Amino acid sequence: MFSETSYYFRRAAQVMGIGERIQRLLEKPQRLVKVEIVVELDSGELGTFTGFRVQHNRARGPCKGGLRYHPTVDEDHSSALAALMTWKTAVVELPFGGAKGGIDCDPTRLSPGEVERITRKFVSEIHETIGPYSDIPAPDVNTNAQTMAWIMTEYSRIHGFAPAVVTGKPVELHGSPGREEATGLGCTYIIAEVIKRTGGTIADKTFAIQGFGNVGSHLARHLALRGGKVVALSDVNSAIINRQGIDIPAVLQHVAEHRTLAGFPHAEPFDRDELIYLDVDVLVPAALGNVFTRENAHLVKAKTIIEAANAPTTPEADEIFDKRGVLVVPDILANAGGVIVSYFEWVQNIQQFRWELEEIQGKLHRYMERSFKTVWDLARSKNISMRTAAFIVAIGRVGKATVLSGV
């Protein structure tokens, strides 16, 4: 996976004419922490897990990036996502570097008590690595506000009160209003910017969303509020379709009660793997990575793809989309809403002051709009893809900070 991220980086670096030595300097992670986590499970047996934290680049500020709890978490996976965070924070002009990490566990097979013990043990192993001015984690796959609350309280137990050590916390524990919906809302703003430039309105378009977790559900809600017709949704086990448009408030209520899309009475079930091939105006991958590959990219009918997930498109698929004229808004721009509002939360924690939701959403809109315009204009002026343009913007900012700081 890191090799795929490096491919996108090197393609943009070559367009910029950056030399090999500078490419190596900017490409490789600066630090990797790997720890073994041993906890007592509810059964009385010992559970062993491996935790990772990769800090990719600190040229522009403290490292920032999520923690995911998933069996696929490993060094390569974490390094790739840490690099993406470096470019993501740079492309939207946040004063952060990139980091990522997590634990190779499956929380769905663990009790809440076991997840809490694993989390606190992980913090006790990496507490010297993270901190409000060094590395600030946030939620990612299978982690949430409760996980961040455990991290904050465990870190504070060791170092003293430090709410700014993580973002994505509950509002009651110094979190920020609007953080939970930020990634989905940010994607909505990006979709609005795309449609503004390609014609029509959100209300004219049809949408399919792969993944109905935090990001996908909030995106669907905000699209529905703007009149968008969401015709298909999928989760880890199921998918539903209604060509007339899915009743989003009703499906949100159904999922809250049943924890799955399956059985929703006002739409038809279908094969979840077929969602990405539907003939819709806008397709949004909002689950895990490597969704689009060399084998399936030519079968995708949507003309616009908004990457709400991290790394959903392999380099081979990206080239196919580019040749076919499919507009792909890359992950480092499309899903940056979460880290933008994480930045707002961090600033509020540092200041010990809370902003109102309307102010946060207004700031988020301005950040997304400005960043999209920068990338769009560069892509059009240079006749390059949105992804290459986003990487060029990000690499330029990180490279300049590196040079000005001194190697």
C-alpha cells in the first residue's frame, strides 16, 4: 500500500522536476513505533495485539492522523496512510505533518471493556511519542469519540490534563461541535463545488455511497438535505437500492435500531459488491481502501468519483479513470473535512475556548472551497488529473517548509 502512495507522490514530483534525493527525503516516514499490547480478556486469557504509530513528516508542524482498529493494520498500511495525511494536511493548508497508526484487532469480536483495556495499554506504550505539540491522534476505522476519551484520560493521567493530545473527543470531554459529521459534510461541500463547475445542482444528481458508517451516513444526510437523490447504499454486510431515492431519515433510524441496512423496508436488497458499477452521476467510496483496481475500473459507469475513503483507488485504476475521462476527486482533498475540524478542535483546546457550531461549519466550508479551487484551477491549467494537482500543491508546501527549516 505504501508503494501505491509513493507512486502518486513520485508522479507529481516528476511533473514538478524534483530531484531524486529530495524525493527520497520527502517520501519516507521519519519515525515508526511498534509495540506489543498484552491485556487480560474477559475470559481470563491473555490477548496479544500489535500497535503501530508512524510519523511521516513534521516539517509543517505536529503530526496529525487517525488510529484505526482493524485486522489489516500493519507497518506498510500505517506508513501509507501517514504519508497521505502529510499531503492531506498540506493541501488544505493546516499547520500539521502526517501520522497514522492503530492496532491489529477486530473490535467487533471484543467487549467494550476489552477495547478500553487495549486502548489504555496502547497509550501507556506510546505516550512518549504522542502529545499536543508532537503527534495528535484522531478517530479512524472502528474508533470513535469514546476511544479518544480513553486516550485523553490515560495520557492525562501520566502527563497532567492535556485535552489537546487527541481530537474527535466527546463534546462533554472538550471535543468540538461538528467534528463527528465533519468528513461527510466536507465531502458534501466538495460535491457542490464539482457540480458548480460541471453543471446542474445537487438536486439534479443521483448518488451511490459505498459504506454507511460515520462518513457515509453523514454524507447521505447532507445530500438529502440539499435535495440529492441517494439511490444506493451499502455497509459491510448488505446493500439497498431504490431508483426513486432512498428515504435517508428513515434509513438512518433503521440503522440506529438494527445496526445494519439489511431489512430496510423501503428499498430493495442487492449484491453489495455491485454498488460501484451502478449508473449514477456521483459514486462515493466511503469504506476501506483498494476498491477500484485494474480488474474493475473499466466497469465503473459513474463519471464522477469522490474519494471519501482513504486510498480507494489503485494506481492502475487511476490511470484507467484518467484515460476514460472519469473525474476523480482524490482522498487527500475530498475527505479532508475531518482533519480540518480536528484542527479547529485542537485550536479550541489550546485556547481553552469553544466556538459555536455555525462558526465551525462556516470555517470548514471556506477551507474546503478554497482548497478545491486551488487544485481545480491547477489541474485545468496544466491539463493534469485532480490527484496529480493535489499532490503538486501539497508537495510544494511541504518541500518549501523543509527547505526553509533546514535539512
